[in-house]
Amino acid sequence: MDYIKLILTTLLSAISLFAIAKFMGHKQMAQLDFFDYINGITIGSIAAELATELEQPLKPLIAMVVYGFVSVLLTLIARKFPKTRKFINGTPTIIMDNGKIYRKNMKKAKLELSEFMVMCRQEGYFNINDIQTAIFEYNGHLTILPSSAKRALTPADMQLKVEKETICTEVIMDGEILHENLKCLGLNIEWLEKELQNQHYHNHKEVYLAICDYNKKLSIFSAK
């Protein structure tokens, strides 16, 4: 009987965790602020407790719901009242600007010099002389503006006019035609079959992936 209860509470824990995560919304790890990070750990710990709580599973379930509600509530408050964002989310901190490193701001951000150097290297800057401005964001990510001499050359710098790029849409995946995507592009099966023949494919089943842009250029990838 205990094993059946354990299975049921574990399923309840997994379903509850999934539902709360959906309710709270999706964020990448780099987008999480400090409270979101701690809140996620806490909810995960409570979910683990719920999975093995055979006597009173309702208590950890209520705690999970409350933590999720508070997180969403703070997000709504920050969105509705912009002045509260600094208190709830924190503010970006300028760590380096115009060749000067601000020690006071590093202390404010609880950032050590060695950590700053590591983050610069992670962003591809092994020489801090190449950095014009470095900002420590409230989510713990370092944003870097390179110096003008080290900035990547762009077509605008060379006064070149380039063709506008468009997002490619999958029209075949794993040998299956995605009819909805074709329809969104204003295309049909006849057009697709003709394009496949032009690229020496006899059947869409031979195609692992096919993508098409809004200029109706079809790119085909076969599985090896």
C-alpha cells in the first residue's frame, strides 16, 4: 500500500511541478534574477518532499503553489509599476567604462576582479583593452560594448547594400511534410514536389530536413 502511495505522491509532485513551471513562465538560466533562482531551488526542494510525503501531501503542495503565486505576483507588480523594478529585480551596474574599472561598483555587485576577468573571457575578450564598456546586469550576465577599433566590420561600415534576411520555416522534418507551415508560406504540395525533383529527390521521405524562406528558396538536408 505504501508503494502505491509513493507512486501517487511522486506523480502528484511531477504534475504539480510541471503546472507551476508553466504558470510561472519559461526563462533561460541566464535570464533568472536572484529571487527567481532561489525560488526555483525552493520549489524543487518542496517538490522532492512532496514526492515522498505519504501522510500529508497537501502541505508541501500548498507551499509549492504559494511560492509560485508569489513569484508571478512580483513579476506582475514589476510590470505594472516600473518604479518597483529596481527594488524587485535590481539594477545594472557599470563595471568598466573608457578604460577604467570601478572598484566601488564591483563591490556593490559583489563581483571579484578574478570573476570579472573570467566573464570577459567567456564573452570572447581576452584583452580588456578591447572593452569600451562592461555592464553587470541584474541577472548576473556581463554585457560588453567593444571599443570602436575592435568592433566587427559591418556592411554599413563599407556602405554596402545587402539583401534582407528572412526567417526560414521547416517544411519537411524526418521525412514528413509540415502542411501548416507550407500553408503559412503560401505554398502547396505541388510546388514542394517540383522543388524536390529539381534538386534530384524522388520522394519527400528521402529528406531529413527541408527549410524554406519567404523568398521561396528551399534548402534540403538529407540524413547520413
